[in-house]
Amino acid sequence: MTTPHWTFITNHGLVLSYIFHNPQHTAREISNHIGVTERTTHKIIADLEAEGYIERWKVGRRNEYRVDPNLPLRHHTKTDIMVDGLLEALTHSAPAGNSESD
């Protein structure tokens, strides 16, 4: 019996984190890194922009982004946690002693 593939962080969370760290990257670069289609990435970016989590503007032919880290997470049980808490958690490297080789 195989175990279903699942992750703790949704694609929306992964795209938000990626954009926070790489605000000048294209949707293609984001989709390649996250592992979803470019179309899915565009939909996620549109969702995040519509809710105010990111701001997007044109620089030449490319988009540039800014994340608003002061908005709450969307789940009704986590509205007391701001986006910056999630971004911080996704940014930090593993504490000493928690590496895969241990």
C-alpha cells in the first residue's frame, strides 16, 4: 500500500513565500520551483493579489511583487497569526541536530 503524497504547506503558501524571497521572478520561474503549472501559478497569484496579500506592478515586460506581511492567515482558526509569522517559519533553516543526516 502506498502512502498518499501530501504536504503541510499549500501551493498558495509556497507561492507567497517564493514571491517574498524572489519578488522579481516570473510566473514560469515560480511554477518551476514550486512544481505546479504556470497556469496554476497565475491563478494563485491572482488569488493572493485579490485578497491583498501581494501587490503586483509592471517593470518593463515583467511583473514585480511585494508581499504584505501584516495580514492575517486566512483559516478561521489562525487569524491571530500574521503572514510574517508564516514567512519567518518558512525562511529559517533547521535547528542544529535536526538535519536529515542525523
